[in-house]
Amino acid sequence: MEPAEIARKLSGDGRIVEVGSGVGRLYRVWDGTETSLVKVYSSVSAERREHQAFDNLSDLPGLPSVVRRGVEGDRPWVIFDEPGKWNLASLPESISLGRKAGQILAALHSHDPGHLSNVAHGMDADWINGDYPSTFKRLERYRGRLHLPAEVVAKAMEMSPPTAGDPVPIHTDPNPEQFLVDDDGNVTLFHWEWATLGPAEWDYSRLLWLTRLRAGPDSALGVAEGYGREMPADELERWAVYHSGLMLKQAVEATDQQLRGADWLVAELTRAVGALS
């Protein structure tokens, strides 16, 4: 059964609307009385990973509230309490909402790791130092398909990887679309399938970079205030080079190869490399 069919069945054939994007498919459903969110996972292992993250981070502010879990055929699903119809990117620039997103991330990074990951060290500095050059060597193969200038890839490969601290609990893909907001201004962070141990700088730089692009500089300022830590401009650009390179690699190596939406990543990689040259 397709994810949308499962969401519709769980709504009692009510209205459903897909919400954002992520590893799993997320739907807002209306059963005639109230709304909630239904998530249909891509695999049993994805549901297991997110379930483990929720169990280990149960006291974290901004975590989704689970109502019920189940399986339809080979597709696990979960129903969440309604977290709000908005997200950080869909609302006007807001320092206060950005601040709440930054506070959630700061609380995550200071949380006891528990059994969040079955990887002993997660993504540590050695892993980053190895993956960074590997990412751009692989991108070199796809330059033509991506319309990526040769000099941009060459300059990126010459750069030092961004600085990475000791591993802590991280989300891995905090972006403004993942932070849902309700009418009272409460903020909830979704899509925890790939939560693991890694450098706090990975999460923080990704959220700062994407919030500035998609929600605006005021929201990004709020993220920095809420997180309580500055990141030097050149270091943020170094992380932007890495993140945009990784996302381009993931896009071009995905089975569906949805490259039509990758132009902005080429532009960002080019911009960030230029800023550091």
C-alpha cells in the first residue's frame, strides 16, 4: 500500500495533505473532528532508528508527541499530535521563532548520548576529514550532469575540511522546513531517522546556513541567539561548501536523480567557494 493510501486509511477517508519532505512521508490528516500528523516510514529500519531516538531523547524540548504506532503491510507508521500548520521557512522572518529552534538544537547537543547510535564514535573529526575530499572527488565525476564548473570543484578539493568538535547527539538534517510551528509559537523538530553522534558544528552550521537562505537573516540571527554560540563567517562558509557538496552528491546518486531542483545547490557551492577564495 502506498504511503498516501495508508494516511488516508488512518484518517478514516478524511482529507490528507503531504507536509514537507524527509526520509519518511509526513501527512496532515483531518478525520472530521481534529487534525494530526501521520508519518509513513520508508522501511522498518527507518522506523526503528527514529523510535530509538525518541526513546533516548524523551525529555528533549521540541520533540514530536507520539499518539499511536502501527504497521500496514510492510510499512510502519506513527501518528503525532498536531504540531502546527506552519514551519520556520513558511512564516515571515522571526527572531523569536529562530531563537526557539536554536534552543532545541542546543539542548540536543548537550544531551546525554545514551544509546542514540550503535556507532561508537559517530561522525568524528577523522570521519569528516576523510569524507570531505571523498565527496568532491565523487562530484568530479558528475560535473557535466550538474553543470558544475570545474574550477569550483577543484577549489573545494584544495580547501581544508571544516572544523569538527567531539561527537555529541545530533539530528543531522535540521533545516527550517523541519521545525513546525503552531498558532501559539511552539516549535517542534521532525524527522529523526538519522539522529546519531557527530560534531555539533554539523547541525548548527546546517541550520544557520539553510535558515539564512530559506527563512531570512532575522530568523538566522534568532537561531544564533537561541543556540548561544557564534560561528565565524569563514567557518560557516566552509561548512556551506561541505553541506552543498554532500547534498549535490546525494541528489545525483539517488535512484530517482531529481536534479531539476539542484541548481540552487550548484549556486550555493559556487558562492561559498568564491567567498573563501
